[in-house]
Amino acid sequence: MGRQALPKRQRQPGERQIQRSHLLPAVAETIANARAAKRCVAVLMLRLKPKDRLHLFTQEHIGAQAEQEFAQLVELLRPADRYCVVDTLQLCMVLPDLAAAAQATLAAH
């Protein structure tokens, strides 16, 4: 009889989020693990830029809109990927276990 592979544990979106205070140690650990396994890691910093600065005059809270955008983006991440909301408009994504540096370059574009 062939051995059946167990399904990979799917992480909930909240489990993927890294607290800002734990970001640097998490990135360092991910890079160390990748070096040991001879794999690549991508650490991407994403900054949203509003199309205009109208929110400065209207007092509209741009943070709520940014949260919606980040939530949509997080749904596209793999189960092993992690993210951290660094600032109201800035997100850091850690993409571990990439087979080649070309995948990191592709993710950055």
C-alpha cells in the first residue's frame, strides 16, 4: 500500500501576521533557515501611495482604505508566507522557501 501524504496545515490569516516588534527576529530566522536548506527568501517592502492628497484636506482616514487593500493582498500569499503592517501605508512581506532568486525578483515586480 502506498503511503498517503497528509494535507499541509493551512494557516489562518491572523497566524501569518508578524507583530512589528517581532519582524526583525522573524526575518533573521527565516533567512537562517533558508541558508541551511540552500533556498531563497524574498523580503518585500510595499508602500501604498494614494493617487492624490485630497485626504489631507478632507480629514478622511486613509488607514481604513489601506487596511482593505492589504487584506486583499494577504489573501494571495502562500500558507508559509508572512506579513507585517509596518505603518499605515507600508507592508512587509516575507516569502520563504523559494527555489531560486528569480522567484524573488518576480515577486518584487
